[in-house]
Amino acid sequence: MNISSQKIVALLGPTNTGKTHIAIEKMLEFDSGIFGLPLRLLAREVYDKCVDKIGVEKVALITGEEKIIPSTANYFICTVESMPKNKEVDFIAIDEIQMCADRERGHIFTERLLESRGTKLTMFLGSQVMAKIIEELVEDVEFEKKERFSKLSYSGIKKISRLERKVAIIAFSIEEVYAIAELVRRQKGGAAVIMGSLSPKTRNSQVGLYQSGDVDYLIATDAIGMGLNMDINEIYFSNLKKFDGKKTRRLNLIEMSQIAGRAGRYKNDGSFGTTGDCETLNSDEIEKIEKHQLPDTKTIYWRNSKLDFKNPDKLIASLELKPTQKNLLRTNDSLDESVLRFFLKKGANNILYHKNLELLWECCQIPDFEKKAYGQHINVIDKVFQFLTTRKKRIPSTFMKEQLKGLERDHGNVDLLSHRLSNVRTWSYVANKKNWLENSDYWVQLTKSIEDKLSDKLHDELTKSFIDKKISILSRGLKQDLILNTEINDENKIHIDGQLVGELKGLKFLIEVTSKTLDTDIKSIKKAAMPAVARPSISDPFQPSSYCMAFSGSKAKREGDPSAVKMGVVPFNPPGS
């Protein structure tokens, strides 16, 4: 099909079909375009690809927390919520269009599905489950189905200890992610961690650890199911239940398929299975995931976007408007609407709220990255609104300084750093709102700087917590049969690729161990160190051709016993013996 000849095209298929790549290439054939993506992380990824192709001056990045908008930009890469509504462009693409069925954000995607149009071409990218409902709701749409580049198959149930390399394990709570990551560190040397609550920079850094081969395992929430492209051979579910904000429920088939489909990249086949105490998938589910035979989406979420700000009653009435099509389901209990109702009730006798309804609604959409208590989130919005309705109509610098006080501190554990980072992201969103702040450029840069600093520190702490760097370097080198840089210094300390692994004391090689070192780790250290400790010295004719080497290190020593237990012996064979 000649896509360029069509005005509206739905490019649908499972994961690993190259849909996003096709859309990027197609957009750049036109003079202008907007690309809407579900995550800031993905928007950044597409932005970088476009910049590499056509230059930084032609591409803009627009998200709630980050805006890079050159005056000469023709292409706008955005999160779906941040897509410019009144900008006329040749091309518009919406990625992961099946998000229309998401209970929290679905109405935004549905609005774009129904209303966002390029003057020459509009593309909807996503799962084939959306085909029928798009056909019912969108006139004159052409469909192109994409097939996976590789095969996806079921691999059964496996213990974590038996998992091979390039594996992702899926969990559905922070506590579960951390517990599995610690288990993998103890059994496999280390794991990278991916969660929706991490900042994009931290997530990218963790992905980088995995992609580089520093670790072979990835512990992730279902955030992995949305567009993150990695070299994953196998996906294992540690759980098939998740809390969706209201209740704990079993994953539906579409969610399972979306996650499982991240296994295999391009023409490399992938597989999926279960691990730990996870319930098993039934044969019907397995077959449908393997063959991508998923149920059609029957309803998607909708909320009226043409709001009436004449007075509070009209605003509420316009928000409560019900859809006319049977396959549209009105969004209920959204946070922004709930907060708005609170303020309208609170301000029944306060003209300030009534006079500034549009601004109030905009303030109500400040995201709660930190997942504060409801009252705390309301207080943030109220303070922002009060400042914006003063004579200056700006949030003062003194207030912003107070909110960011202490957040730049980069000490503390993973939880504390995550808390600060989420808080900063909220104020980064506020700073990026046009005309909300005094000296807004300064606060945009400062919040970005703090976020980057905390993201780097959080990445470091996650790495320290769940990766044994020493064992990671050794195991990586040994797996790939690399020649490791092994040195013995003047103090008889042995270093491998810069990592201290032990020291020579007479004819004994004493392994540097910690409370976290495993017997399997000791074996790796011993193997890697052998070329150095058993290497003959050419300059010394009396040097033995191989040393009698007792490798010491044990659980007893790791637990505080000063005595060392022999791990192995290399025969002593002096010259001429």
C-alpha cells in the first residue's frame, strides 16, 4: 500500500514490527509533523533519532517536564498530553493507540484519535486489537497490518536460578522488584531495574547497564511493555496480578501479550514464561499470545474536551457530558476532575475561583508524581492557583526556592532519592508552564539540573544495591572469553580490570570477599586471576613455572571467622623437578 496517498492510516500489529520506525521515516518525508507518544522516555528516544537524521534546529521536544523548541523547528515530538492542539502540520502520528482503553489516560488518546489530523497524513500506531473500534469511529481510514519480524513462543516455568542470559523478569510492585533484584544479584551477579516511577534519565541509565552487557538480567514492572526496545531473549512473569489503582486484578490477555511481546528483537526469536510462585498461563492464553490472536477492544475511554468555562455549573455539566457512541465509555474518578470539584465546592462563596475557571482547571492538571496524600496534592494546587490570581500573576521565586529546599541533596537510600526526584518532577512541570513563574528560565534549568543530579545518584544507588560490580566485570569477561587486564602490584595486591580481587601471601591467593560474595563468585575470581598468579617470570630463571597456590575465601570468613578455607590448589613444580 502506498501510505503517502492516504490521508488516515492505521498501522497495526504486535510488538517488534517496526511501526514506530516506519512512522518516523514517513513523517520526515513531509515538511512538518507532530508525533505523540505515551511516555516522556519514548518521546526523548524519537526526538534523538530525528535530531540525528535532520539536525537539532529542525526538531522540538515537548513534554510536561521538558521543552526544547527551536524557532526553526518543523517537527514536534511530544507526549500525547503535550501535543499542540492548534498547530497545522502535514503529518500527525499517535503511538500506542491501544492506550485509548487505559482507565486513567485513555480519554486523552481517544481525543487525539477522534480530533487530531495532519493536513496530508494521519497515522495511528498500535495493537491490532484496535482495528474494529477505529473502523467504527474514524471515517475513511485505511488499515495496514504488520507482522512480527520474529517468532514468539512459550518457554514454560523456570526457577530464577536456571534462567539464561538476556532475560527480563516482570513484577508489579516496587517491593517485589527490589526483592527479585536482590535474589538475582545473589544468584547471578546483578540485575538492572526498570520501573515507571523512575525518572527517564535513571531508566535510560539502567537500560544502558543491561544493553552494554554489564548485567544479563532486567527486573521490570509492566512499564517495559510500552515501547522500550531492548535485546531481550526471554520474558518471565513473577506475577500475573497487579493493583490497577482501585483493586488487585489478574492481567488481561492484551496486557500479557504486550509485555511478552518485548521478548525477541528484529529477527531474533523470543519466548515468555513464568517463574517463582507465579500462577501458570493456561493453554488457551499461551496459544493466543503466540499467535497474536487477541480479543478486539470493544470500548475506549472518553471525556468531553470542549469545556464551558462560563460558570462552575456549566463547567461541571460539560465535564459530565456523556458520549453519544456506544463504544465510548466516559472516564470517571479522574484526579484532575476530583480536585476541581473540591475547589468549586470549597469556593462556593469565593468569586476568585469562579472568575478564573480556566486557570483553575489548568492548575488541577498538575501531575502528582510523588503520589502524595490527596490533601497534600490539593494544597500544592491551591498555592499555585492563589499566586497565579494575584496582581503579578506569577509564582514568586521565594516560594519556588522554599519548595526545592533540600531536594538537591543527593545522599540517602533508594527510597529517599526516589521521593526527592518525584517531588522535583512536579515542580519541573510547574516551571515549564508558560508565564507561571518569575524568572521561569532559571527555574526550568534549576529543576532540570536537580532532576539530572538525583537521577544519576539514584542510578548509582540502584547499581550498588543490585549489582556486584566486581563479579559483573569478571563474569562478563569470562562469558565472552575476553583477555582480562590482570595486574599484581608491589604490595602483591591483585587487580582485574581495575577491581581488587585479592592478594598474594606467600603461596596463598587470599580472595577479597564481602558479606555479599557467593561461592560462585569466588570461582569466577579464581578463574580470572589464574593467568596472573600462575604466570612465570621470564626475567627470573629461578621463578617456578607454576605456583603452589592455595585459594582462600569462605562463608566462614565472610561471616567474620578470620580463618580461611582452601578453595583449590595448583601443583607446585619447580624447574628441573
